[in-house]
Amino acid sequence: MTATADQHVIYLDYQATTPLDSRVLDAMLPYLTSAFGNPASPHAPGHRAAEAVRTARRQVRDLIGANSDTEIVFTSGATEADHLALAGIAHAFTGRRRHIITTAIEHKAVLSTCRHLQGIGFDVTVLPVDCEGLVDPADVAAAITPATVLVSVMHANSEIGTIQPLAEISAITRDCGVLLHTDAAQTLGSVRFDVDELGVDLASFSGHKFYGPKGVGALYVRRGSVRPVPQILGGGQEHGLRAGTLNVPGIVGLGAAAALLVHQRDDDARRILTLRNRLLGQLHDTVADLRVNGSLTRRLPGNLSVTFPGADADQLLERLPGLALSTGSACNTGQAEPSHVLTAIGITRADARATLRISLGRPTTEHEVDTTARTLLLALRGGDSH
């Protein structure tokens, strides 16, 4: 059963994407209409667009604690940023150091790029994680060799919400003269992210994960470190690292979303964490064998990955047309396979298919949380929640 057009759907998939904040849309609108100049043009409309890009670059820089505007490279999103970081750094060291380290629970943008690099002669070590999804910094240290050029560890996982000990890992990589990249797409909107505190050399972001527009993101590249080899060739945009006419409205939106986070992210996070704990408490009170996947202490505030043993998550979602949730499995070429993240933390294939991801965001209300708990529990008993 599908939800009808006039049926209210409670959106609980904020880790997949977030709605565009109305204040961000207001900032973008002039650059979609009257202020349409190309920032590379030498006339007044071009200058206005270029100034808007400079403002957005400063806004992103200020949010992540970067030290220079030149450290921010605008991209189409975190997937492109991941590829530029991994492939760009790998090719910068071609012939000298050809070893990359990553983890088993990375986003496919990282894992697929690593597989591509393996296919052209690079060595890749994929580290395991523990039952909470945490990588052991000692494993990183043990895996580094004189040939290692880059370690890539995501800041937080999109499925189970586990936040990695990046500061501990960066202390190791820095001592070894190895660069550290992190995919921070999931964290920027809900937890503090400071490039110097964490010690990362490269970091990837996507605007649509923190109430900005889709189709725009950024790669942070630490000043003074090795520069990635550009993967898109053409003009000299983005400090020569990413060719192509800039997406000015998207970049303005990214900057506006970043500026809003500076002032309200902590308040958002506290409120969302309270709502998440309220939801989890209601589920625990009724479902005796409910299991939460990932760490409850090192976790994104709005994330819940919950397994209902014996249930079929896909069938469960069919009885939940009023809830927008995600399952714990991904479908590849028509074959439903368990999530690589869930199997990496030791969950059986059956339990992986009994897992839902619930993610709360800035617009989530207490009423929506309470309704979700009631609706989900009814569906678990075999009732139709419509």
C-alpha cells in the first residue's frame, strides 16, 4: 500500500537527505533569477556572483574551522569529493607510495573508488570494525607501511550512526607522515566538526545532508599538504582542482546552510537527541527483544538503527505508508543483499533484513515521535497502520 497524495507522511529519513531550509532558499533565489552572472566573467554581474561564492566559501570555512578560503573546494557533493580525495591523492603519489587504508563500513563512494584504484595497481587494506562499528586506532597503526599514502575513515556512519575516533587516528597518521581523509557528510549537520581538533587533512561534505541544496558539496584540503590531482579537467576553477562553471545558487545555498549551523546546530542536536531517546524508550517498553545497532555513546543524535528479530523490514515498511523510513538492506541488481555495514558489525543476514534505520532531523516534532512509536508497534503486531 502506498500513501495517498493527501495523506501526511512523517519523514524519518534525514540521513538520506534533509529538506531545504526556507532561509537557505531565500538566500539562493536571487542567484537563480536576476543575479545569474558567471563568477568568472569580468563585468558587474560576474563580480556579484564571484562575491557570493567568496562569501559562501568563508561560511563553510568558518563552520569547519579551516584556516584559509583556498582550503575549500566546491564539488557536486560528497561522492565527487570522496573521489577527488582518494583518486586525486593516490595519483599525486603514483610510482612512490601506492597503499591506501580504509574501513569495511565506508560509504560506497569510498569503497568503489578504492576498488577502482586496486584495479589500476594500488594496494588497499580494508580494516574491520567492532560490534559497535568502531575502528580500532591500533589497527590503523598496524596497517600503515612505508608505502601508505592515505587513510580514509568516515566521521560517522550513515546506517548505524557510530562516530569514529578521528583525533586518535590522526595522531597516528601524522606521526607516520600519512594523510587522513574523512567522509563527514553525515556529521556536519548535527555534531561539532573542526578540522584542526580532529587532525584531518581532507574532508568531504554534501549540502543536502544539512538542510542545503542537492547537487553541491565541498572537499576540505589542508593548506600545505599534498594537493590532489584534479579528476575533472578544463578551466582553472576551484584553485585548479575542479574544472567547470561554478554552481553559484547551490554554492550560495551551501554557505547559507553552513552559516545557520554555526548558530543553531548545538540546540538542534540537543532537542533531536531528546526526541530520539523518547522514541527509543517507547519502543523498548513494548518490544522486549529490540536491539539497537551501533554505539549509544558515540552516536549521531538523530540516528536509530533498530533490529526487530523475526520481522521482515521490507514487509514491515509496506504496512507503514505514513512513515518514511529506510531498511537495513540495499538492493543490488535485483538481489536483496544484507547491508555491508550491518554484516561488518557481526549481524546475521536474517537480522540485517529485520532492521530499520530511523533518523530524526530539525523539523521532527514530539507528536511525530509519539505517532511513529504507536504506528510502528501496531505494524509489528501485524496491523495496517493506514
